[in-house]
Amino acid sequence: MSLSQPISTALRTTKVHLSRLQELGIHTVRDLLLFFPRAYDDKSQYTCIAELRTDEVNNVRGIISNIFHKRTKNGKYLTKALFSDETGSIEVVWFNQPYLKRVLISGKEIVLSGKAKFGFGKLSLQSPSFEETKKEQTHSGRIVPVYHQTEGITSKWLREKLQPLLEEWVSRLEDFLPEDIRKENDLMDYHKAVKEVHFPTSEENLEEAKKRLSFDELFLLQLKALQKKWHWQNVSEHEQKPMQQHTDLGNFLKNLPFELTNAQVKTLNEILTDLKQLYPMSRLVQGDVGSGKTVVAGAVMLNAIKHGYQTALMAPTEILARQHYQTLFKLFSPFGINIQFIAGSTVQSQKEQIANDLKTGTIDAVVGTHALIQENIGFKNLGLAVIDEQHRFGVKQRDILKSNGSPHLLSLSATPIPRTLAMTLYGDQDLSVIDEMPKGRQQIITRIVPEKKRMDAYHWIEEQIKSGRQAFVICPLIDESDVLEVKSAIQEFEYLQEHIFPKLKLGLLHGKMKAKEKDEIMELFKQNMINILVSTSVIEVGIDIPNATIMMIEGADRFGLSQLHQFRGRVGRGEHQSYCFLFTDKKSDEGKKRLQAMVDHSSGFKLAEIDLSLRGPGEIYGVKQSGIPDLKMASLTDSITINLAREAAKKLIDQDPQLSNYPKLKEKVKEMEEVFVND
Ligand code: ADP
Ligand code: MG
């Protein structure tokens, strides 16, 4: 007998039930044992009949008698009975449940769960669920598990099948957690935890069981992440010598038209410390839009170049890559650095020239899009690779860049994520946080605009534009249909141009446009040849247009907080006061809370935390794409268990990075590797 045997061999049930189980992902005995409840009903308290409440579900234990069945005039089937305990008696009524005739036995003790109702001047229990009394109740008189259901598979059915199966099989489930780690972290025995999570014997035991099973999941995730980091830092190809701080770095910083913020200095130092090591860095810098990540990246690129290495910076879009190129070109100009730009639009002959010069090493720094990781691109001695907006790239794309002689790797992200979440999503990277904005950065005034004020808002925008400013209009996100989204953007653009702002010049930007067309539009907007840019959410990433001061977002409730925050970050980049207007037609409570959070807070980290608490991690930008397998028990917001698991995993990987002494764990981590979707 094995846990991997088909469930049909261990359960007596129908073909239909079996195929429904398959739909729930349950194929083997193990699958069923590990099909955990999604919620619980606390039915552990019995009510006596004298104290029945009309407003809630009561669990009553008593004797059933005086059962009679009848058909009513209008053809309905009615069952009535008397139900008594030591405190009194009550009438019970069921409608249209003829099978009761077979199962209710007068004089028997049973448990009923249901609401009591007043009718015809007396209290009765109406259509309660019932169960025979046993030493240990399955459906009542306890904390009862509630499962994800599918047609034909009810929680009640699952409970009935699971209880005997658990008794028989649970001790065979393999526990992969080393005993010393279990004890150190004060965790429940595995088999007990699986039993308790299905059929809790108390609230406390249930909590302990959940904690144990969550720990298991998070521990594996952390092991995998830390192992990946270990592999990365122990690659043999890494040929860099430790880089000290070069004197030109000081000159570079002195040359800047501003002083770095404390958070920038701290992050810079963390990176410089990494570069002094013999192994390659793997670090993620998180910082709000406008917090100044580029200049920090530029500083360490310069440091690497001055040690004789090549550097590369990859960005997700051509607009963004070009912007970085221009910034770095200026910053590097006093230091005799050969910096080049490469993207999809670069002409073939030039691409070839760049590819050649990268190989011979005459190019010191290259900035570009995916074009950077095309097959024919290779480096002479790449010492540092920077990836901007790293979540926009797939794991593979990052790996290709890394495979060029295992350079130090620096990732940047403008999507702030709460620390514990980042630790799980990006556990293979060290984390630096720029949680401070440069001095004098203006506060963007944010307002939720009611529909009746729409025209006023348009007039006001027109005034602003007459005084020289520019505006963005973001069209609503339309789920699962790029085509509809584009269509609505086109309509909005035409409507605004014809009826609202006929005297102004409007531009349109959407995802179905060619990269070159998009660039042209952005360029016109940048030069203020376009007053208002109507766009779908493609505008999101990092573009810098200081003269744009108005961000108007339609259907704002459809966007997540992180995304709204990203949009807002497009304005407030210049000297003029900037504004963000949120329009919404829907008024769900959660949506309202989200928009209000935008009005109340300007920190992306704060907003990310709020988003996490409002919508849960699944919805947060980047979680779905991160390749993290679905967690059955653990929550990505459970920072206490995440920290426990992280610490335990760290300790273990430090001692035994390959898990040679823990074959079961090793196996499990490897198994998970296959679950991780590598895009
Ligand atoms: P992001 O973190 O969004 O990539 P950028 O690196 O594009 O932000 O920086 C936004 C703007 O802030 C740039 O114009 C940059 O020159 C400027 N900047 C960066 N650091 C500072 C600072 N310490 N003080 C003032 N301005 C700064
Ligand atoms: Mg940036």
C-alpha cells in the first residue's frame, strides 16, 4: 500500500465522485490527506433547548421522537418531529426531504444544527442538518472543517471520507522536517498537525497545526531561495577580483548637482561592500519612483568600470533604456567612458559594431533593452549587470545576462513590497531599500473626483495647459481584453479631442502600437508638442517628463494601489505643483478604501502594505508572476512564520548548503524546483 496509489483504491465511491475529486486536483491518497480545509465552522459548543437562539445556528444534542411524514395540499413533503433534552422540547420541521423517512429513528440520540424560528406562535428548528451522536463527532459538536467544494463533493461528503482515511493512513505521510529544527521552532508533530488541521480538537491545536504546516511550506521556499543564492555565489566562472572604492567614485559623487539622501548613501555602501567580496553580488534595490535609484546604479557602474570591467544596464522598454542612456552619458562624460545604447530599433550595422566592440572590450558600458541579451552579444569581461524594473523580466532573461562570466548582479525595482513579502518573492537576493525621497520633492495633491465635478476638472485642466503644463489621461483597465482596452482608449481619445479639448493637441498611446510609434509619441509629448496624452496602462514604467503635472486616472478603482502609485509617479518630477485626479464609477468598499489610501499616503511602501492587507498577496503586483507555487496553508503576510522559516533555512544552508545530510529535504526542495514556473 502506498500513498501514491490512486484514490479509487482506498475509497469506496462512485465514478462521478472520483471524477469530481480529480477536478479538485485529488488523484492519490496523499492528495486527499493533504487537501486542507479552507475554513472552519466552530460547532464545538452545544446549546441546550431552553437557551436556543433565533438569530444564529444552534447545535443541540437530544432525543428525537414523534416523527411523522406527510404530503401537503400543494404537493410538498413535510417531516415533523419532537426533539428533547433535559431542559425542554422543541418541534423540528424539514421540508422536501423524503429520505428522512429512512434515516430518522424515533428514540435515538442525535445532534441537530440549525436556526430556530418563530412561527404560529411557537419556536421550532427548521431544516437543521443532523448527525448521529458518536464518541467523536464528524460534522457537529466540534470545530468543523469546510473545504473547497465542487459540484457533488460537499464538505460533509469530504469529512465523512476523510476521517477514516486519516486514521488509517496519516502515519505513513513522510515528514521531511529535521527533528531538531522542529523542536527548536517549537512546532507540532507532523502527523498530529495533519490530523488536527482536518479535525481540530481545540482552537489552540488548530493554530499550532496551521503554524506547523505553514512553516513547512515557507521553510522549503526559503531553502530553495537561499540555495539558489548559494549556487550563484559559488559559481566557478566568477573571475572578478574584489573591487575597492575607486578614487573616481568620490569625484563622481562630488560632481553631482545634489547630495545623495541618507537612504541612497546606505544603499550605495551596501553595494560597495558586496563588490569587495570574492563572490558575485545578488542584490535588489527597492525604491519608490523618483527616489533616485539610477544615480546609485551609475555610481557603482563607474566604480566597476574604473576597475577595468565592463558594465551593462538592461531596461524593459526602449523609452526607458534611452532615458537611462542619456542620464548616464551625461554623468559619465567627465570620466572618459565609452558608453553605448542598443535596442530593437538600432540599425543592424550598428548592432554588429556594438557586438564587436563589446567582445573586444572597447565599450565600457552598454545600456539597452532585451537586445542586450541576443545571442550574438557577448562581453570581454562583464563585471556588473544592472537590471531596471526587474519584475518586468523573466527569470530566463536575467539568467542569460548572469551567464556572461557571472558578473555582480544588481536589480532595481520601483514596486515597493513589504519586506517580509520581498524576502519570500526575492529570497535569493539581498535587499536594500531606498525609503526616502530627495529633499524638496513636492507632495502631489491627490483627489477623488465625483462625477458631477468632471466638467469642472476638465476646465481646470484646460487652464493649467494654457499656462504651459501637460496632462496624462489613463484609461480604465479592461480585464482579459487588450483589444477592448485599446478600443476604449481610442474612443476616449477621440471624444476628448472633439468634444472637450478641441483647441488642444492630444496624443494617444496604447499597447498595440509599434515600439517606434510609441517612442515618437513620447518624444512629441516630451517636447510639449502634445498637451494631453491619453494612454492605456502601458505608460506605467519610469518615464521622466518634468513639465507634466496632471495625472488623471479613469476607472481608478480597477487598478491596484501599486499601479496607481506608479501612475502618480509620472508627475511631480519638475518644479511645478502636480496633481493626481482619480475618477471612478464603481463604489465597492474595498475600492473606496484603496482610493482613499491614495489620497492619504504618498509612500509606496505604506501603500504596498495597505494593498497587501486589503487584497492579499495574490493580487499584488509581481506575486503571480514571481513563480512562487500556490501556498496551501501559509500566508505571505504572516511575517512571524516567514521570519522563523527564513532564520531556520539560513542556519541550515550555512551548515550544509547542498543538504547532503538531509536527503528527504533535498528531494523535497528539488521537487519544488519543478513546480516553480520558469518563464
Ligand atoms: P527612480 O528611483 O524612479 O529610478 P531616478 O533615478 O530616475 O528615480 O531619479 C529621479 C530624479 O531625481 C532624477 O532626475 C535624479 O537626477 C534626481 N535625484 C536623484 N537623487 C537625488 C538627490 N539625492 N537629490 C535630488 N535629486 C535627486
Ligand atoms: Mg528608474
